[in-house]
Amino acid sequence: MTRQAISPTLASRGLEKSVGLLSSVYLKDPTDPAWKDDYPEGNRDDTINLYGCSAAYTLVQVLKQCSDDLTRENVMRQAANLKDFEVPVLLPRIKIYTSPTDYYPIRQVQLMRFDGKTWVRFGELMSR
């Protein structure tokens, strides 16, 4: 969950009532100054922009793996064979991994706890 999600989700009930709330995330918060250099141009408050950026990085990797064979069959084969691919907008140590029997690319999340103002990392990465 990113900072921009705090206002509509939690503020309507009062941020003080949400202190201690836990959530899980895998994307960097584009509004966090710590990640300011990790995002391309665009509206950092728009989560669709963030999702599109991560999908674009992944598609570029699939196409690189295809080399000159851009047939549907090869594109699908490469999309199902992403191994430890690092996407710059994912949190550190979270990588994309797919296989011919498991298409779900994100296998780890970071737990976050709301402190009344922002989301703070809580614990280690969790894997499925």
C-alpha cells in the first residue's frame, strides 16, 4: 500500500484509529523520497502509472529473452520462464519468477505497519 492510498482508505475513518494496521506490499512507494530516483517521469500519485511501469519493465525482459524469435509461442514460453528478474520499482530483494507451471510472478511481499502517518516496514519479507 502506498502513501497516496492512506487518504481515501484510512483518513475517512480517522488515521488515529488505523495505527498498528498491517498490510503487505511489493512495490516501492513512489511518493517516498528514498525511491525518488527509481521512477520514470509520470504522476507519482497514480498507482496505475506505477503498475504500468512494472509491467513495462517485465515485458521488455520477456522481449529480450525472445531475441529475434517474436512468435506467439516463443513470447509465451519466455513469459513463463522469468528467473529472478529484478524490476526497479519492486522493493529490494523482491524478484519476478515464473515457470511453465506457475505464472504468478510475485512470490514475496513486505509486511508494513501504519504508524498514524505512513507505512513502516514490519518484519522480514514473506514468501508464498
